[in-house]
Amino acid sequence: MPINVDTLKCTGCGLCELACSFRRDRVFTTMRSSIMLHLDDKRNYFGVMIKLPNDVLILARPEGLEIQRPTDRKDEEGAGAKPILLREPCDECGEEEPYCVRICPPMCLSKGE
Ligand code: SF4
Ligand code: SF4
């Protein structure tokens, strides 16, 4: 797992998305990031998704972590979101300390093993 997520600490602030896009393209946008905020209609239900190589997704939601492969994909994105398949996969920020880990206010992200 490249990035670990302590799902119950996530506040849904979305800063990790902006940090990831800034590191990649030097712009702040939710459309270019490898980590995406996951929101549901349910009140206080949110988490993040991380795109890995080969279109594998880490879903980090209140109930815990799930690895989702392309073969069991359902539509997990909200309207207007850039399709997951068009985004770059997480490269763990190369040699740098992961931007998403550094910016997460409640420190729910950490570099994986
Ligand atoms: S580790 Fe880097 S590339 Fe991966 S989601 Fe975090 S900021 Fe994006
Ligand atoms: S920066 Fe941290 S608290 Fe904010 S949405 Fe991302 S994982 Fe959740």
C-alpha cells in the first residue's frame, strides 16, 4: 500500500487533492490528482480514493480500506469529476515526502511500506 489512510480521522477537507495536483502540474485543481475525495449522499460519510497503476483503486471510507480492481468497478465518482481512468496513478511522489501526507491536517495519511 503506497499510502496508508486512517479513515476515521479524515475530515473531507480535500486538501490532499489540491496538494497532489500542485505537485504534479503546479496547479490547484481537483481534476488532476491521484487522490480524490469520495463523498456520498449520506450525512457525514466521506473518505478518499487513491488511483494506483493498472487502474486499481484504494477506497478509504469510514468502514475501512478496500482495494478495487477494474473488473469490479462501479461508478464511484460524482458528476463533473474527471474520470478516474484519465488521471495519472499515484507514484508516491517519487523521492519526495508525499505531498498529500504533508498537508493532511488531522494526519490521517502516512507513507506506506
Ligand atoms: S503520494 Fe503523491 S502522487 Fe500519490 S496521492 Fe499523494 S500526493 Fe498524489
Ligand atoms: S487532507 Fe486528509 S483530512 Fe483532508 S480529505 Fe485528504 S485525507 Fe481527508
